[in-house]
Amino acid sequence: MKDRTQTSPSVSAVNRRGLRPRLTLLLGILLLIAIWLDLEPLAQRWQQTGGETIFWDLHFPRVMAATLGGIALSWSGLMMQTLFRNPLAGPFLIGITPGATFGVALITYLGATIGLEDTGTQFALQPLAALGGALLVLSIQLALHKKLTQLHALLLVGLVLGYFFGAAVDIITQAAQAQQVKQFVMWGMGGFDRVIPSQLYIISISTLIGGAILSYHRHAFNTYLLGDIHVESAGKSIKNLRLWLIIGSASMAAIITAYCGPVSFVGLIAPHISRKIQGTESHGPNILTTAFAGALLTLTADALANQLLSNNILPINAILSLIGAPVVILMLTGKNAR
């Protein structure tokens, strides 16, 4: 009996190590199935006149944007949680998304005032405006991060900033024209159906850059999680690591927010799903699994939004909230239970 007691933990550990790659592979297979399920119902439309053009110009970009958007937002959330050493940090809760929304609102509502009467020009400047708003929020958060060490205080700052920028958007809306309000409200509902093929290049490039930063600095980010003293002991620059985390997370979240609207919960819960599968906070094993989890979430929400009702498209954020809220509650209660 004694030998069984001594060997069972090691056997259990070996089984868990062998199970994790299989779970990651399963997540990748589920992702491919989700892509196929999102595209397959559209295949029958190829038989119609102009069906092929509609597929490649509208439907295919939507599905690819949902895939890339899920990857970018999940990586952005992973980098945010590393930056603040906070498992509940994310583009939405920390305030990146409200800040990016504020930047887009300025371009949409005040574009004509500053000489940008052309709607196409305003649309082209949306990513820069969103990035500027995101960096503004992150600068405020970093300035307060050294003084606010408690988890609830940091999250409270993010919520307050969200309310602040939301109020600013409401004030700007009062001076806007009806068409501008309609345009911004539709953008604010979130969705991947507005993405056109040419914009996929920008989304792909920003996602690849963010992923490259995350992959290249993965070992340094692991050290960063241990604390500033460990970073200095390893001969790394804390300011440089924070700068890379800001650039990577803000750029990915801002670009997706600019083209797809504010998409909630993905950046928050995808890294947690990955850590649960991998059993570690190390960035190396979690990069791919986090991407799979985020893309699977957005593709599932996109498929349900476009196929659940035959004559209506449901809001992406509504579906993600229904999926994400129970997951966050389970994560919190599960940690408290342990």
C-alpha cells in the first residue's frame, strides 16, 4: 500500500503531462471545425449568380476576421495580464477598449469639424485613432500601477476609466448628426461582417507583430511575472519589457476594435482557458493554446450570430457575454474554493 501511495502522484503527473498536448490538439481540431461550420452553410450560395464574388468579398473576410480577431484579442489579454501581473486584466476591464472606442468616436463625430469631411478618410484613420485612445488609457494605468498594488483597486481604475470615456463619448454624441450616431452605434455593437478583404492585411500584420513580440520575449515575460527584482537580477530592463507589452497588447486590441468594434470577454477568458489546459503560467506553452481558445470563442460567437436566426444577425458581444460571464464566475468561485 505504501508503494502505491508513493508512485501514484508521479503517475498522475505523467498522465497530466501527456494529456495537455492532446487537449491543445483537440482545441486546434475544434477550431478547424468551427471555421468549417462557419463557412459551410455559405457554400450552397456559390450556385447563385455572383455567389462566388459574394463569398470571397463578404463571407470569407468575415470568418477570417473572426479567427484573427480572436487570436489578437486573446494574445492582447495574455500580455495585459502579464503587464499588470493581474489574472483579471484584459483589454475591456483595464480600459483599452473604452479608450479605443473614444478615439474612434472622436474621428467619427468630429472628423468634419477638423476638416475630415470625407467618410473614407475618417474610416482610414480609425485604427490610428483607436490606437491613440488605447495608449492614452495604458499610460494612465501604468502611472497608477506603481501606487495601486491591490487587485480590486487596479480593476476599479479600469472601470472608472471606462465610465469616464463612455461619458465623454455620450457628450460628443449630443453634437453629432443622426447619420454619424447611426454609424457609431452600429460599430459599437461589434461584429466581423464589416471587414473587407483589404483590411485583412492590416489585421494580419498587427496580429503577426504582436505574436512575434510575445514569442520573442516569452522568457523575459516569464521573469517579469516573478517581480521587478527578478527582472533586474536577470539583467533585463523593466521599462523595455513594459514598453514591449504595451506596444503588443495595445496595437492588437486597438486594430481589432477599430475594424470590428469593441469585442468583449475574449481577451479576459482565453488566457485562463489556456492556463487551465497547460497547467502553467509560462508563456511558451500558452501562446498557441491561448490563440486557439480565443479564435474558437470568436468563431463560435460569429457562427451563432449569423446562423441562429434566419433573418437577423445577433450582436457578437451579446453572445460572448452569455458565454464569458459564466466562465469568469466559475474561474473566480473555483479559485476561492481552492
